[in-house]
Amino acid sequence: MVLAELGSKINHALRNMGTASVVDEQALDACLKEIATALIQADVNIKMVKQLRDNVKRQVQIEDLAAGLNKKRVIEKAVFSELCSMLDPSTEPYELKKGKSNVVMFVGLQGNGKTTTCTKYAYANKRKGYRPAMICADTFRAGAFDQLKQNCTKAGIPFYGSYTETDPAAIAQAGVDRFRQEKYDLIIVDTSGRHKQEDALFEEMREIEEAVQPDCIVFVIDGSVGQAAYDQALAFKKTVPVGAVIVTKLDGHAKGGGALSAVAATDSPIIYIGTGEHIDQFEHFEAKSFVSRLLGLGDWHGFMDKITDVIPEDQQPDLIEKLQGGTFTMRILYEQYANIMKMGPMSQVMSMIPGLGGDIIPKGADEASHERMKHFMTVMDSMTDAELDATDMKIFQEESRLRRIAMGSGRPAREVGSLMQEFKKMSMMWGKMKGLKGFSGKGGMSA
Ligand code: GDP
């Protein structure tokens, strides 16, 4: 998982404090020092780390906490909420509007993943029902238009650019005019990320902005940019009104913390993160969910996003109703396995489920867990409708029934037993979800 190392270091600091015999000012200081070191090692801007530390201390006021109160929990909550505030500038991102031509301009230095991200953004919104079109306003880099054309062709998205026109603002304007006329409702303008001089790059950006009057300007930054990220983001923000940030390459070895600091520099929220080169390796970003996952608390929001991504729209209300209803049956478990298998690596999906963290599936065990699920589904294939829909699990206490299911599926009896255990575990979790605040919406923990 993205930034997993940082998450485990923060957790370690919180756990250490939990085992301290007295949770006093000294224990809190030691804990905060450990968290601050972890954040700085992950390249989070030093000033922001100091602020987080001061804010937690102000929030907690350890000497004033009533005896008997779970101090560790209070501190954990304060750290959680400060990490969220660090990533959440409290400014809302621009919401695309149906029925108008939304113009979104992308800026960022070359190599940060801007063109790839434009395509991912277009594709993600195409799946949400928008009609995107893309414009290449980079006349500086030879091959920029070809790259955009290639990306667009693969994704089935119309594009506009020119091999002969040398004024990027003129291209951008012509492209926007054309796609507006053709009633595209999401017009994406990709700009240059490099020039002979920095001044020229920024001047060009300003001219394009003036020409197309975008509804939103997205700043794209590579997750592996370290402490320099803050100044880089600030330079862009000073030139054009950046309204949103996308952090790329948060897969692999990116420390990520530097780029996350771009939030403070631009006073703009992160709206997506890039987690791979492929067009759908792109995740919606929500600060609370992200911090929940970082601290191993799970992420309902991301989980629901994934679910709604793979389940046909007409089946979604039914599923959400079932989930919220909390009546769990073998048939629901069967459907969930089928859905989860469509969602991608199990460890990633499971890390989003609050309470499970990553530990239910050991690293590298994705394939084995897929196999296990397939076998469970085979077992369930030999159940009767009454068994699949039973809400009272007593019927599975009959030995003869379990033997029949095992025989019918050709799977060993112990596997039927494991499925029953799994069912019990999931059933309990579903029960908990019923009362979970914010289950259908945000985050895995209320701050
Ligand atoms: P631009 O110069 O800013 O337009 O950058 P490009 O879109 O050309 O991307 C530069 C390189 O980064 C390409 O090789 C992309 O495939 C790669 N890239 C972009 N986003 C991601 C990401 O989220 N993860 C990874 N691993 N690679 C990415």
C-alpha cells in the first residue's frame, strides 16, 4: 500500500505509548517525536510537521485529561485529525457540472506524469458518464502531441492538436472552441511542462489560462519529489489559480510525503492519486480515507468506490441496501467473492476494510486467496437455494448436510468447515457495518 512504511512507523509510535505505564507529557512528547521523524523521513514539509506536533499538543492538553479517560485513544484521535487537516485544505475541489462544457487545464513539470494523468482523468470521468475530449497545448516538446494522440486513441477519447501551429494558447483556444461547439462536457487541456527558461514556461501557462478561462486548474506532481515539492507547487500557484492537485507514481518506492505537502502550498485539495502507469491505476483521493488506510484503520469510502466501480449500476442500490441491512446470507457472500475477484489484488482491497487492515492476507498471498475464494465458491455452487438464502445458520450445524455439500462440490470436508468459519467472520463484520456511522460515505473513523 502507498506509504505503508510511514503508516507502520506512526502506528509503532502510538503502540509504544499505549504500553507506557503512565501516559504523561513525557510519553506524549516521545510519541510525537517518533511520528515527526517518520513524517520527515517520508519527506513531508518540515514546517508542516512542526505544526502538526504543536496542534496535537494543543488539542490533547494531557495534564488536563480526566483520570480514567483513555488517553491513548484521545492522542490517537488527535493525530488522526491533524494528519487529515494536513491533507485537507478545507477548500472544496471544483465539481464537474453536467450540461456544460467543463474546461480543466493541467499544469506541472515535465516527467511528472501530466499527459498520462490527463488521460486517466478523462477515462475516469468517461466511466462516470461524461463525454471528455483532450487538447495538446504543448508545442515545446517534440512528440508531445503524438503521445497524447496515442493515449487518447487507446482510451477512445477525441483529441485536438497541431503539428504546425506554434502558439500553444491559440491551439488551446481553437480546441476548446471546437469541442464546445461539439458539446463535449469535459474539455481537458494538457500544457507544456518544460521550456528553455522557467519564466517562459510560466508565461505560456498564464497565456493559455487567459485564452481558455478554465473552470479548474489541476497541478500534477510526482510522488517522489521530496522536500522541493512545496516550493515547486508554490511557484505554480503564484502563476495560475491552481484549484486541485493530483499526486502521481504513488506506487513503487515513492515516499510521497513531499508531494502531499503540495496541498498546503497550493491551498488546494488532492483529488486523485496515480498508482501505476496503466489508465485505470488512478484512485479517487479523500483525506480521511487516505489517513485511515495509512494507519491501518481501513477505508470504507475507497472500498465502496471499488465496489461501485465493478458492479453494474442497476445492481448497486440493491447491494448497498443489503450491506446496510446487515442480513447476511451465503448468497451475499458468494456475490461478494465474485465482485471482489473482479476488483484486483486482494491485499489492496482488504486493506480498505476497517478492522481487517492488511493482515488478513499476508503479503504475496493474493493468488492463494483467489484460489481459496474460488474453492469456496465451488462449495457454495453445490448448496441449495434454501441454504444460500438461509438467514438462520443453524441448518449448517447438521453434519449430514455439510457432508452432502462437500460430496456434491468435490471439495474436502475441512474446506466446507473453513467456509463456515469465514462465513461467521464476515457475518459478524456485516453486522457491525449496519451501525457504522458514515458507512455509505466518508472515512473509516470519525475524527
Ligand atoms: P509528463 O511529461 O508530465 O506529461 O509525463 P508523462 O505523462 O509522459 O509521464 C512520464 C512517465 O511517468 C511515463 O513513463 C508514465 O508512464 C509514468 N507515469 C505517469 N503516472 C504514473 C503513475 O502513477 N505511476 C507510475 N509508476 N508511472 C507513472
